[in-house]
Amino acid sequence: MTPSRDISRLIEIMAALRTPVTGCPWDLEQTFATIAPYTIEEAHEVADAIARNDLDDLREELGDLLLQVVYHARIAEEQGAFAFGDVVEAITSKMIRRHPHVFPDEDGNVAKPTKGTWDRIKAEEKAERAARRPTEEANHKSLLSGIKAGQPALVRAMELQRKAATVGFDWNDPRAVLQKIREEADEIERALDKGRADELADETGDLMFALVNLARHAQVDPEMALRGTNAKFESRFSYIERALAAEGRTLEEATLDQMDELWNEAKAKEKAEENG
């Protein structure tokens, strides 16, 4: 099978990978749930390439993201739910419907742009989706219903907490949140003692949610805070690598204590630079 600029070739490749017996064992094992983290990761890779203004990288990352769409569509097709063509039809229909001032209707008429048209059409679509859900779910109007489910977890946690806070469901003192963090850390310790992976994952999520709550009370953007910490970690770890290389050693040859000592050196240098 040769590469192609035609999307049908990518669909054929995915079908071959998912074909029982002759396909790829790893690809055959995947489900919507197991692929979802990769989908999110690829979306972030696209954003990173844009931030770096690396258009060659952006081309590659967009391809990786497109593969995720084809992958999910293939799994859905195998289950008899929908196929890739249905995904394309759904989004093209949506874009035409949301831009009546650009695309003519059946009579060839193009609507005049009016303020609020986009929001009105999106609201109609939201109502249609709600009507397709189970009656009990469709009739329940939660305070949190308007918060987008597709947001990054840190961002959505912040939004959920902010919305709940509008009706008083919130702590008044950041120190109370800090106490909750300590409680969640204790829960994680108990989960470690039990050796329960599912319980450990649950408690870890609770701790992260509490940390976002603390960030909100401290008026700190948790996403930006974590990005900053990631950058510090990379910088300090790179210092360890360079210091070891200068001594003719590799990471594998160094002990944890030696690496920790170099880590502290990196921190000290950062502080010295901050203090001028």
C-alpha cells in the first residue's frame, strides 16, 4: 500500500490495521476509551507546533490528529454506529447551518449577518442534542450543564468550581482548601497501603481537584502554573545531564543521590540569577 493525498487511503489503512487476524495486534485491542488520551495528546501537539510557529511540525501533527478522527470513526463503524463519511457530513452540515450569511439556502437566498445569529443557531443545536438524550437527563437543567465537557481537565475543574461558587458552594478560606488537600493526601496513602490501583487513581483525581481549588482561591491559573513547573523541571534535569556529561558520565551511571545533589545545584543557580 502506497501513501496518498486522498483521505480514502488513510481510511483504508486504518481498516487494514483493524482487520482481525491480519491487522495490527495493538490497534485491534484499542477502544474509544483507550484511544481518547492519544486524541487529547495530539490536539496539544498541534497547539504546541502553532505556538512554536513550526509549520513543518504542524503539518505532521495535524496528520496525527486526523488519524485519531479516522481511528474513532473506524471503531464506531465496526459497532454499526457511524462511519467517517457520517462525521464529515455532520460537520459540513453544521458549518453550512451556522453560516447562513455565507451559504445560500435551498432557494438560493443568503441571509444578512445579524448579531446573535451564531449563538441562536448553537442554542438550537444544543436543544436538539438534549432532545436525543434520555428523558430524565434531558429534563434536568443542572447549574453545571453549560460547562463544556471537552475542555482540558484542569480548565474544566476550575470552571466547575467557579460555577458552584456562584451559589455559595465553596470554601471561604484558602486554608480550608489546604486542609482538604492534606486529607486527600492521607486518602492516597491509605490507597497505597491497600494496593488498589482503581482506588489510587480515584484519590489522585480528588487531590488534583483540590489543588485546582487552591489555585482558584489563590487567583493562580493552574494550567500556567503547571506549565511553569514543567519548564523548571526540564531546565533542572537538563542541568543534571550537562553536569554529568562534563564529568564524562551518563545518567545511567549516576546514583540518585548524585543526581539529587546536581538538582539542588540547579535550584541554587536559579535563585542566584533571580536575585541578580
